[in-house]
Amino acid sequence: MKTIIAGTDFTPSSLNACKYAAFMAEKLHCKLTVFNLFEAPLVHYNVGLYGISYAAIEENSQAKTLKVVEQLKKLFPRLEITMFISNGGFKKELKDFIAAHHVQAAVMGLDAKTRISKFIYGSEGVNIAGKIDAPVFIVPEQFKMHKLSRVLLAVDNTEKLGKTSLKGFEKFLIASGADVRLLHVRTEDELLEPAITSVKLNGKKVPIHVVSASDIQEGVRKFSKTESIDLVTIVSKKHSAFYNFFVESNTKKVAFSAKVPVLAIHE
């Protein structure tokens, strides 16, 4: 059985992301694993000795994570939920876990306090988007009424999407039962004429909507509002204009502008 993994540092944004992950796991018939990466503080003194109980820090992390799991089980009683804690490197721990389990996706939270807020674990949420062997859901803190009925796939219609990316996305659409909209944002600096007008998904041609906007974030935000989009999906390709979405500042702009979760998929 496949697994969805959700990270928490016990902040409101990460706890909201865990609830979204549980919602998604139940919808996609997956297990859920909640993880916490704790850090033992580094204390430097010029004189004297100072003792830190590593075991106490680990025990505290385990207790807090267990509490999150118990709260999720009350909300999703039919869902299988496990946890793991570690003090290892964030990206390495995720890669090792993904390699050892059938991971469907990773879910991270986005703090909504300010427009320049950071993802949980500093900027690690952005660092893993498009760089681990699993899609990454980035969930804004204000998206609390979790639902998934209509998905937006942002495309660059000057080139074709790879079959590998579409295969996983097609399975996601079938499992979730969500409707899909395709969007290409045409900016002022776009010189090439569109090469494709539709993409075949699950055997059906889906037209690409084209909107003009000052930047991609504005186009995605306006279209998402008009079409009642619940999830924005972006495919990362290094030679594509959408690769820039994985620059930290642009990823934040998309997440805040869309006001809905962003699903980052890489080829």
C-alpha cells in the first residue's frame, strides 16, 4: 500500500498540512506517515560544563508527534497512520524514507503570517520540491476547508509534456476523481506562438486555456479564482519556463497567490 508522508514542526501551518495529508491519504487510499525532525541544541561555553539530555529531546519529539497522530486518528478513524522521528538531515531522511517505502507524495506546510514567510524547516520545503522522487504538496496555512474537486495543471504550451509526468498525474486524477483544467499564462515577454492547444489525459483531449497576465503568478491566481480551483499542479522541467517556479521566492508567490495547495511534480 502506498504512503503519503507529512512533515510537522508542530506549528499551525504544519499541523494544517498534516490534516490535508490525512484527507489526501484517505481520498487516494494510502497510508499516512507523520514525521518530525528534531535538533539537539548546540551550546558553547568558554568555561565549565553544560549537560544536554539528548534522550529527553527525542522523547519530547516522540510525545508531540504521537499527539498529532492521535488527533488525526480521531478525525480520520479509518486511516492507517504511523510516525517516525529523527535528528538526521531533512532531505537525506526524506530520500531514505522514499527509497524504502512506496511513497505517493510528501506534504509540507506554508506559514501564512506574512507574504515572505518560510516553509517549515526554514526553506527546506522549497528545496525538496522537484528534487526528490515523489510529488510534493505545498499547503498554505489558510487553506483549512480541505477539498479536491477541480485541479489546475499549469503548462507551457510551446512544448509537449513528458509521458512520465503525465502518467503519474493521470493516475492521480483517476484516484481522486477530480476534474482538471489546463492553463498556459501568456506574458508580455512571450515571443513564441503556441505549439499545442490541447493535451491528452486518460485518453481524452483536454483543451489548454490561455490567459494573458503580467506574470505567471497573476495568471494562475485569477484563473484559479474564476474556475474554483482546489489544487494547482506544476511540472518542473529544467528547460521549461516553469522550472523557475522552484526558485524559493516564485514558489511562495504561487502558493500565496493561488490560496490553494500547490502540487510540484518533476520529470
